[in-house]
Amino acid sequence: MNGPNPADAHPLKGFAQVCYIKNTVTNPNIVIGDYTYYDDPDDSEGFERNVLYHFPFIGDKLIIGKFCAIARGVKFIMNGANHAMGGFSTYPFFIFGDGWERAAPKPGDLPYKGDTVVGNDVWIGYDALIMPGVTIGDGAIISSRSVVVGDVAPYTIVGGNPARPIKERFAPETVVTLQRIAWWDWPAEKISRHVEKIVAADIDALVTCE
């Protein structure tokens, strides 16, 4: 057996609160990897509603890797939430028109922090908030109700507001090896054959599967 079908929106039969969201996201600027799931008993297919201020004219992307676990209430704030801060008022007069459009900011006036990128095998806990332009490394864990305002190193646990490192999950040399192995890119059949080693913590055993 090669594991669940990544093209199945609801891989747990009779349990619709878990959704492989690659199959339900329609915005081309939201890119989701295989097997990444969103857990929400109210609307697991409605993940896109949690990607806030994602205006097409800005062009920033939300990129989430494979095998990520995203809990209910997780929200991503995109660059469209930013207001110009160099003048006396931060109010976006120009969007309302009727003469106020002449106060439109010039290119470069609005803060732009680039794409938001979540690596592979990342666990994002309940009600976490991810701010624009953040990169979260492979294997990281975001604690519940954290506010992530800066990059998170691979295989690091962070928490709080603003989120700060709590613990490194593994020794640095193990992290380097895990990222080299990149088991999440293996064919499904190979992952299935070695799944016990993937969920264990014996790096030498996992290396033998390469």
C-alpha cells in the first residue's frame, strides 16, 4: 500500500473536518503541497478564508510545502494588509475614491515583505497568526496562538507574541541531514515502506533508506 491518495480532499472517510487542502484551494497565488491538511470541524474546505488581505494586484504568494499540519483558526496575513506609514495618517484614503484617489501612495510607499513560505513537515498550532513575508523552515513547530513576525529556522519550536524560539528539536548536524534526505520528496511507495523510520528519531536508520 502506498498510503492515502493526496488527490482525495477528505482522506479520513467519514471525518470531513480533515482536508487535504491542495484539492480545495482555487487562488493561483496560494500553492499547497501534497498531503498538507487543514483540520477544522466547521469548514475544512474553507482554508482560503484564513488567508487575509490577499489582493491579486499585489501579487504576493503563500507557499506551503508537503506534509504540513495546520490547525483550526490558523491565519496568514498577506502584504495587502499593510498601510503606508511615512505620512501623518495611515488611513487608506485613496481606496475610497471620490477625489481621495489623488492621495494614492507611490510605488515603494507601501511596505512589501515578499512571499510567505512554509516549508515541509511543519506543524502550525491552533489560532496561530503568520505575518507577511515570513519563512518557516522544514520541520518547525508553531505553538498555539503564536504570532509569527519573523523567520523560523528549520526544526525549531517557537511560541508567544511575538513568537520566539523555545527549543531546537534536534542537533544541528541532524537537521542538516534531514534536509538533505528530504523524505517528503520521496515517491509515495518509498515513504510507505519507511514510514516507521520517518516518525522515529533514529537518524542513522533513516539515512539507510536513502
